[in-house]
Amino acid sequence: MTVAVIQFGGSNCDRDAVRALNYLDIEAERVWHEDGLPEDTTGIMLPGGFSYGDYLRAGAMAARSPIMAEVREAADDGVPVLGVCNGAQVGSESGLTAGAFTTNESARFQCEHVHLRVENADTPWTQEFETGDVIEAPIAHGEGRFEITDERYDELEANDQILFRYCDAEGNLTDEANPNGSTGNVAGILGEDDSVAVLMPHPERATLPDVGSTDGADVLTGFRA
Amino acid sequence: MTAYTATVTVRLKHGVLDPEAETTKQALDRLGFELSALRSADRYEVDLDAEDADEAEDRAESMAERLLANPTIHDYEVSVVEADDAQ
């Protein structure tokens, strides 16, 4: 089994993702987007970075590259797909998940550690947690404010598709704990199937013990499910 | 075929927060200008050859639908003129 970490021009978290996955004994390799998905792909990670310089909108160009048609097809076949940061923006721009990630309310790049409340522990990405658990992970983005129509937001809630929300250390959903002004403090959501997830925080930067929090490791182990 | 210029204007839907416009407004306030609100928009000018203006408009609308705008947060409008009339 191999998790394909897709490298677009301007991706910059691809090596971190491979290293974090390998640390968890999950086989992973970087795949240049023009080369297409390897035949033995058993999981797909869309890594963070600034694909195509964030031109037009973050993730807009990568979302329309040919490999994303293969990713959507694989996702339809049940292959787990995880989009992180720029990968989350690519995921939402490509229609894998609902809504949009756009300019932070502060209009600034936010680079800090945040707390996340697990909203649905019945998914491959959160099976190590209980619903309501508070975990810690870093964010680093300028366009992470989750925007969605009221109607679609209600659908996400009704279908338990909200995976993580920004919260304080005690798990309270406050405006102060919301780093980018996201609707409903949403930090990560599921696609139509819970094998597809996108989130703005970086689990691969919270996996190796040397770099601080290791809560992200339990998100990445979703690729083993 | 006639040469046209299609102008695609993409703006945030009413009610969607525009932090860049808000920051720009604050800068204008600091410069002493009096204004009550400011909105920003992106404008794309597309030169293309088409049978007629309707075809040029249809194609520019497709471009907006598929790439230039994100329907979750954006509205867009398209206007078409013959290229000689542009400028």
C-alpha cells in the first residue's frame, strides 16, 4: 500500500507529509501531479503549500489539473483522501468537499498553534478520539476562513460532516479561539463519504515528537483504516 | 469570425466578508478620505474570436463558471464588446 502525496508546483509540505506518514509506518511517496496516480495507490494526501502561487484563488489552479480527475475517481471508489491546508483549498475548489476557504478575517497570514474539538469521532481520521476531545495542531495560512451557504452548512451539520472546530483549551467554541473567522468555527470537514476529509490545520506538523504536539499522528493513521 | 473582448467581473456575494476591502477602506480613512463603504472586485478581460456577441458571451460565462468565479462565494457578470471598440 502506498499513500500518494501529490506534489503540485508550489506544494511545500509534501516532504513533511511523507516523513510523518513513514514515521507512523505508513508507506508514502511523493507523486508529481503530471505523472498521475501510481497503480498501487491506497490513499491520497493533498499537501500544504502555495500551489501555483495561490493565483486566482488558493487551490483554484491545482483543483483543475488533470490528476484531480483521477483523485475524484479514486475517492468515489473509496480510496481515502486527506487535504491539508492548501490541500484543503484544492479539495474544496475541486468539489471533493463543500464550501470554500477564503481570506482570513484578519486579512493576515495566521501562523500559530490552535485547539481543535473533535466533532465526529466515527470516521477513519478521528477513530482514535472521542467526540468532544480537544487536540492541538499548528495552522499556517492566509486563506482559511471557511465560507458556505446557510443551506449547505445546515446539510453539513445534519449529516455529521463537520470533523473539527476551532475551540479554546477547554473545548469552548469562542470567537477568540477562531483564528480566521470561519463559519461555525469550522476547521475541517468531510466529503460525501467519510473517507474524504479536508482541514486547514497541519496534522503532519504535529506527528514527530521532536516538533511538539503529536495529536496529528492520530489523524494520519486514518490512512490505515 | 469577429474579434471580441469579454469583460468578466467577479465579486463577492452580498454578505460575504471582504477583509481586503475592509483593510483598504481603513487605509483610505487614515488618509482623511470620507467614505461609508468600499467593495472590491476582480476584472478579467478576455480577447476571443466568435461568430457573434452571444457566442462570445456564452464562452466567457463558461470560463467564469468553471474557473474565474467560485460559486460558493462569488457572483459574476459578463459584458462583451467588439475588440475594436475596446479601450
